[in-house]
Amino acid sequence: MKIGFLAMSGIRAHDPELLELGLTLPGFVERSKAIASLPSLGLLYLAAATPAGHDLEYFEAEADGKEPAAVYDCDLVAISTFSAQVFEAYAIADRLRLAGVKVAMGGLHVTALPAEAFAHADYVVVGEGENVWPEVVRAAEREAPARTFSAKMYPAVDVMRLPVPRYDLLGDRPYNRFTVQTTRGCPWRCEFCASNVMLGQPYRKRPVWDVIRDIGAIQQMRERPFIEFADDNTFVDKTWGKQLCRALAPLRLKWFTETDISVAEDAELLDLMHAAGCRQVLIGLESPAREPLHGLEMNRDFKARWFDRYASAIARIQAHGITVNGCFILGLDGHDTGIFEQVLDFTRQVSLYDVQITVLTAFPGTPLYARLLREGRVIEPGRWDLCTLFDVNYRPRGMSVAELQSGMRWLTTELYSDECTTDRRGKFFQEWRARSTIHAEAMAV
Ligand code: B12
């Protein structure tokens, strides 16, 4: 069979005023460009798990949600989608099926709402795909009737033995960044988080040498790739983290990852991360005030417990030459209209190199979605296209929807203006240069 792997590309947002701002603000545009050009690692894993004897091709849907014509030459197409573009993905699936092409769908959204997806696909997969996918391929070969496959009915995916994702299928597409996974899952359970809650698996670390092997496969295609680790929380286990960094260092790469703020407590790890090429860590700070953080992380109140150390931890990480991209969620239950100024003040005080602001978003399958639905606060249930992290689809507790939207726009303009961006970055480089000089002098004595 000819099997196509179709990723939905680009980022989505609908608020027209915010979109207009986004086109002109330097900090915003930079990140959007970078992230819009990441391939789908999930599909590259599925391709690697495909039984031998099939002809495989990787496709990207256009940013406007249209599929490339060549995808109609396939016998089976695997579509991976997040919530924001799920309606575009369903429309593509409907067109493909009408043309006689079999369609399989999976991923986080479909895992949360398999019945919804089943109206548009021959085969729906719930959960991690690697061990189920060969069965889906065999079902398509036999022209077996439509059905839903659950990963729970198959052996659990063993991250100690993951195959090399089929990066080679990307050919010479102009990607400037590639994703690699070093861990799966996260030990924390944040109420809003759409990623680990759904796959229902514990936090798992991969063998360091498998990670290096996967990077080697990317390097066969690009000599100096920029790597984004597609992890939720890379450095939970500091001892393993040090092993990873020691193995990465000789590769002389530059990389970025998502991790929690506890990374700051281990200076040796930070040194090793910097030496290994870590250029930025993305950390979910969520709020510049402690009260709204209470209960957000449902296992051990991790975020609220760390709040007092936010400023010192950020300073410590950045003092090691690693920039911090601090993420804030606007519109948490404890936020009122003062939150926008508070975020701006906080980012100035702690000299965060990068800042990411998003509005609270209730993704399907999350405890947040269930709670807001119960409380009658989801404005248009089922409007998954609004799950962009930039559009408001719920009634905030401490302000109106309009206040949240206008506050988001105001803060976007302030934070990503040329002046603010240059100021933030300037401070980082100043402090880093000063510390490097002191360090060099101390070493010389
Ligand atoms: C890297 C990443 C991106 C990349 C995505 C590149 C891509 N095309 O995949 C970029 C930066 C472009 C991106 C953008 C966005 N992202 Co993002 N991103 C991530 C991140 C950090 C890792 C994803 C990843 O690579 N995982 C590793 C792979 C191996 O796992 P996987 O994709 O889930 O695939 C496995 C299974 O789901 C399943 N599977 C997946 N697809 C299929 C298909 C079939 C047929 C089958 C059988 C199985 C299957 O099998 C795979 C292997 O086990 C996650 C956090 C997370 N941990 O998921 C957020 C996350 C996925 N992103 C999120 C969001 C909201 C977005 C945006 C909508 C933001 C925006 N406003 O535009 C956009 C959507 C862009 C888009 N067009 O896809 C949310 C999604 C929540 C949701 N339910 O929609 C997440 C979960 C972050 C969060 N915590 O909120 N993102």
C-alpha cells in the first residue's frame, strides 16, 4: 500500500485584532515562525512503526487547512491533529474518504474524543500509536470495517525500545528545527494541561544513547540542526539529566526544551546543560502572584510551592547562560484585571529573556474542561477551533470576556514591542557577560 502521513501545520488564532498585532510585533513573529515549521514527531514515530513492504510519504497540510493533491494517491492516510485544527482535519478526512482513500486518525484530541472522530475516519486510535499502528495498517490492507483501536488493548509502548523516527521522510523540506523526545509524560498534573492527562502513562525517560542515536539520524540530513525536545518536562530526574547533557556535549548542538523550575536547584546540572548547548528552557510559571497558583497542579501543589523561589530560580538559570522563556496563563480563576500589569512588572523585575502569554484554554479531556463545563462557563462547547491558546471560549471568574481579550492585546503590545524585547534581552546579555568576566577572573586567580 501507499501510506501517507499528513500533519496539520502552522499555528492557529482567530482574534482578528490579536492577529493583526502578531504580524507586527518582533518577539511574537520570531517564535511563530520557529514553531510553525516543526514536523510532526508523532507521525514520524508511526512511520517507523509501519510493517515493512509499504511505500511511505510524509505530507503537511497547508496553513489554510487544504491538503496537497498528492495525498489522494495514497491507499491509507494517517492524520495527526491537535484540537485547534481538528475541524480542518475532519474536512480533509471526509474529502479523502469520498475519494476512496482510507483514513486513520489519532493524537491528543482524538484520544479525548474518539466518538467524534469516528464520524470522519475509518480507523480511530486512542492513546500512543506505536504498538497499535501495525494493526491499523493490517486492517486497511484487509479492507476491514471501520473501528476504534485503543492502545490499552496492546502492550504498553516501551520507551526503552523506541525506533528512530523516520526523519528521512522529511527529505529536503525547509525545516530549520527538528523535534526529538527524551522523555514522555510529566509527574505533575496541572488542571489545564492537555498533554499527559490524556495518554495516561507515567513519566518515562528514554535511554540517553537512543536520544543521541535519533539526533544522529537528523544530523545525516542537516549538519547543524537546532533541536527542540518535544518533552513536557525534561529534567525531573537530575542524575539522568546530567547523563543526557554529558552525552550531548560532544555533538556541539544548540537545543531548547520544556522543563519545570526545579532545574534551578542543581548548579552542576545547569553548567552541564549550558556546556551541552541548551540555549533556552521554557518554564510554565503560569502566574506572577501566588494565590491563583493554589491547586493548579493537582498532585502536590507544585506551582504554588515554588512561587517564592520563582525570581531567584530564574536568575540562577539565566546566570548559567541559559535563557528562560517564562509562560504565563491569563485568566486563571484568581486573576482580575490587574493581572496584565502584574505580568509586565514581573517580567521587568526578573529580566526574563523571553515571555509567552496565553489565555486559559479548556482542552477536551482535561480536568479544566470538565470543571468549566460543570460550572456552565464554557461559552460554546465543542468549538475546538478556539482551542488556540489565544482565543477566549470561557467565562473568566475575575473579569469579563471582553476585559480578558483587551488585556491580552494590551499585554501583547507591551511585551513584544521592540523596546520591551530589546530591553529584556539586553539585560540578560549584560548580566551574563558580567558574570562570565567575574568567573574568568576567579578562574585566573
Ligand atoms: C512540539 C509541539 C508542537 C509543534 C507541533 C509540530 C507538529 N506538527 O506536531 C508546534 C510548535 C508546531 C506546535 C503547535 C501547536 N501546538 Co503544540 N505542542 C507540542 C508538544 C510540546 C509536543 C508534541 C509532540 O511532538 N509530542 C510527541 C509525539 C510523539 O506525541 P504525539 O504527537 O502525541 O503522538 C503520539 C500519539 O498522540 C499518537 N498519535 C498522534 N497522531 C496520530 C495519528 C494516528 C493516525 C495515530 C494512529 C496515532 C497518532 O501516536 C503518537 C506516538 O505515540 C506538545 C506537548 C505534548 N507533550 O504533546 C504541545 C501541544 C500538543 N500543543 C498544543 C497546542 C495547543 C498547539 C497549537 C494549537 C497552538 C496554536 N495556537 O497554534 C499549535 C497547533 C499547531 C499545529 N498546526 O499542529 C497543545 C495541544 C492540546 C490539544 N488538545 O490540542 C499541547 C498538548 C500543549 C499543551 N499542553 O497545551 N506544537
